[in-house]
Amino acid sequence: MSLFAPIPPEDASPKGTRPLADRMRPRTLDEFVGQEHLVGPGKPLRVQIERDDPTSMIFWGSPGTGKTTLAKIIARITKAEFIEFSAVLSGIKEIKQVMADADRARQYGTRTIVFVDEIHRFNRAQQDAFLPHVEKGSIRLIGATTENPSFEINSALLSRCRVYVLSQLTEEQLVALLRRAISDAERGLGQMHLEASQEVLEKIAQYSSGDARSAYNALEVAASLAQQAASTAISDSIVHEALQKRVLLYDKSGEEHYNLISALHKSVRNSDPDAALYWLGRMLEAGEDPLYIARRVVRMSVEDIGLAEPNALALCMAARDAVDFIGMPEGNLALAQAVVYLCAAPKSNALYTAYGAVQQDVESTSAEPVPLHLRNAPTSLMKGLGYGRGYQYAHDVEERVVDMQCLPDSLRDRVYYHPTNEGVEKRIRERLEEIKRIKSASSNRTKRES
């Protein structure tokens, strides 16, 4: 058999050689647990399957939510040849061979489902290789991805597929799957006559973070440990040993990376220290680069606090230096301190908004020359051309403020910075109002003298 020939039925492999997660893979929609919003009665994916709709599709969801299982169920129900390969191991040559085989099979009335796991790992050229075959119906493409298809799948291919979003399984659903595995004597662990309390199964489910495969793997390890101890009971201590380390859904370069940092930033902005600490912990414990978090925390200090509490930036820079100096895990408390400080600090996005307005004006208005009175005149030629003429030195007047235009003529009266009444920025606002009064008085004096 070639590498890309249709895979054999699950039952063809000896039971002992296949992991529990593979043996317990649902064979029908009735056995399938979770994703009721897709495969429940009358729901979109179930209707598509029951109507034998040949449209290609993309399954987007976290690991262990049933993407591969659904693809295999579809192949079984529609009686199509099922070809499965991974985007990690395959290239253009393999794709073209699969497509050629599918074209030949179609001539004999055989339909082919090509299931591509981790389809987001294919580059643009590899994804484009599917297009003509999907369009003419030689294959029914089912892609599985843990990444957002909007960013990872070519728009041309994506437009020819229906995207179905699979949700993480709930703890209750995982417990139900674990109980089924314990009692199933044909494919599961039923012949071992194991006993497991509700609390033990809930602990496995909780630690699996919505991943059915991870839950099955933990149960299988726990069953093996119980067998070694000549016991039929899966105790709490056995589960603790089997789990070792909680499975945290996280991909440093994927969407979850951005979801978590977004949750941290928005919790800080909303002055919620408990939520901010939680999201910080989620990222650190999952192995995120602490210096990446430190950079983002520094950004929060200037974007959401700004001059309402100028010390926020200094404290966040100190936290970054602490992480760089002492490393992890000791540095996590420095980040935690910075995050809580930002939550408690008065908030202002006045600087963020002001600079955004400046960027817009720089982009949309002409680049006017600097007014002559603001230019330095280090040479006699430049002085002769009027550089520096009319400049007023602020330190020469009592108030240290002069009524002098510093913006180009087209932006003469433009105001970018609007300080709030929060924290230190309230004092800044009062000072700017005082400066405005001083300039107005100076302008009036100049007019009277002229």
C-alpha cells in the first residue's frame, strides 16, 4: 500500500497497539460527544452530512475537540474513500500524487475525501494546489486547523469551503467520555474492571483543558499505574501521578497567544487585578516568554495610564529589568507587581489618542517647512536667510511662557493632547489651562502696544 492509499478501518489494527484515544474514537454521530451546535438534530453540519452535500470544509478548533473524528465519520456515512495526511510531512509532490489518484478514482464513480491535518502549515503554493481539484469536484477537502482560518488559509481556498468552529469540550462531556472508556470492554478498559470516583474523573477532565485526547491519555496512564499497584481503583494519588503537569492550551505563535495577551491587557485597562493576575499566570505557566509579557506591560503603562500616573512607566521598566536580571520563576512576581500596580493606577489614554491624531495629520497633511523662527542659525548665511528671526526665549520672561506659534500655519490652532481629570493628569490639565491664560494675556498686551 502506498503512503497515501485509503487508511484501513480502525478495527483492522490490533487493539494493544493503538492508544485508548484512538480506540475510543466515535464511529457514528450518535456516539459523538460535544459540538451540539454543529451536529445536533437540524444543525448545519449534521444537515450537510445527512444530505451528502459534497462541499469542502474546514474544521477550526482546539486540540482534542473531534476534528479528525468528524472527518472519518463523514467518510463512513458517505461511503467515500478517505485519504489522510499531515501538512507537516507532505509537500507539493505528494499533493499532486493524491490529486491524480483521486481524479482516476472519480472516473470509476468513487468519491474521495482528502483530510489534511494542520492545514494551516501548508504554504500558499501548497494550498493553491488543491484549488482546481476542489473546484471540479475530484475531491472533497476537509481541513483541520487549530489556527484562525481567516489568517492561515488562502482566501481563494477558504471561499470554496465552509468553516465550522469546534468548541472545547466541557468537563461534564469529558467525564462522560471517561466513564464510557472505563466501562467499554470491546474498545476501552472494561476488561480491567476499574473503579473511579466522580471526583477523580472530574480532576482528569479539569486538567485536560477541554482536550478529549489528553483526557484519554491521562486515564490510560492512570489505569496502567493502578494495574502495576495490583489495584482496580484509580485513586486520587494515582491520578496526580498520571497527570504530573496540567495541559495548558497555548501556542506561542498562534491565536491563543494573542487571545491571552488581549485578555491581560483588557483586564488591566478595566482595573481588574484578579483577572489580570489570572491571565498573567496562564501565560507564564504555559511557557510564554516573560520578556514578551514585560514589553506588553510597558506598552500598557503608556497606552492606558500615561501621565495620569507617570511612575507606572518607571515601575514597569523596573519589572522588565528584574525579569531580565533574575530570570524565571523568580521574575514572575515582578511582573505580577507591575500588573497589579497598573490595575490600581488612574487611567488615561489621552497621550495614546493625541499621538494617534498626530499620526493622522502627518499622513494626511502636507509636510510644511519648519517656521523660520524655530530654526537654528549656526552660520551667517542662515541668519541672513531669516533663520531664528523672531524667536522668543521663554526664560527671558517672568512666567517662562511666551505667545509664540510653534505649529505650521495649516495646523496653527490644532490641539492634540486633552488631559483627563485622573491622577497627575488633573494637575497637568490645570497647568495647561494656566499656560493658555498666560499666552492669551501676553497676546492682548502685544495687540495694545501695537
